[in-house]
Amino acid sequence: MARRLRLVELDFADSAPVRLVFTAELAAPPSAVFRSIAVELGSMPTWFTAVASATPTGGGTGRAVRLRGGVAFQETILAHDPGTRYAYRIDETNAPGIGAMVEDWSLSPAGSGTRVRWTMAVDGAAPCLFAMRLARPGVGKSFRDAMRRLDRRLTPARHPSPGTGR
């Protein structure tokens, strides 16, 4: 059964009791990365395999996300700045212990590619916060793997130049 969470705003990403922050650099340009994260939601399970489904709701003002294992989220989009930022608040979830949660994807140019910073900001019951801190390495691995898959999806394989021997 889904529970309603405390409705926080975007600044919660900077002030939450637990903040998991991960970064990666992709060869793909920010516009392509943003499109995959914020627009082409249906593609998310192909590159972020922890996600079973992601669909827009509310005429594009929200999302319904289901993770593998059955955890579900109803979200409200807080920032939709093409090429630079995409953030959302979790309004309802069936995950126990969470009191408030925001995820913030920040994109910036990195040469011809993109630096992605993903912040997961959480407040909740003490056992939930403890579990989130313990989960940091696993969540980080999941993020890094997702970014590698996304980059492969967005950056076509480069064919070797003739005569290079590769």
C-alpha cells in the first residue's frame, strides 16, 4: 500500500539528512543524456536496470516508477531544465521508512560529453536512514553501471580508421 510522503521542495536535495551523490562522465552530449533521463522515460529500464518501468503522469508533470523487486514511486517533477537539470520529489511510495525524498540529476558539459551528478536526498525513520547509508556502495555501483549502459546506447561504436590496425 502506497504511503504519502512529506512534500519537500528542490532545496531538500542540499539539506536532507542523507544525501547520496554520485558522478560520472559520458561521451554523449548533455542534450542526448537529458532526453534519455527526462523525456524518453520508457527507455530507462534498458539502461538503468534497477528500474522495471517509468511512465509520465499528470500530462508530464509527474512520473510513475516501479523498481525491480516491487518498490513503486509516484513522483512530481520539480525541475525540467533541458540539457542541465531534471529533478523530482517522491510523493508516494510503498517503501517502508521513507519520510521525504528528492532525486536531482544535474548535467554539465565535460569536453564534448557530459558530467552527470545524481543526488538522492532522503529523510525518514532512523532505520531507513541507516539502511540508505549502508546502501551507498550498491547504489553507486548501480548508478555507474547505468551510466556506462546509457553512454553505450547514446554513443555509437566508433569504427577504426582504415590502416590503424585496430
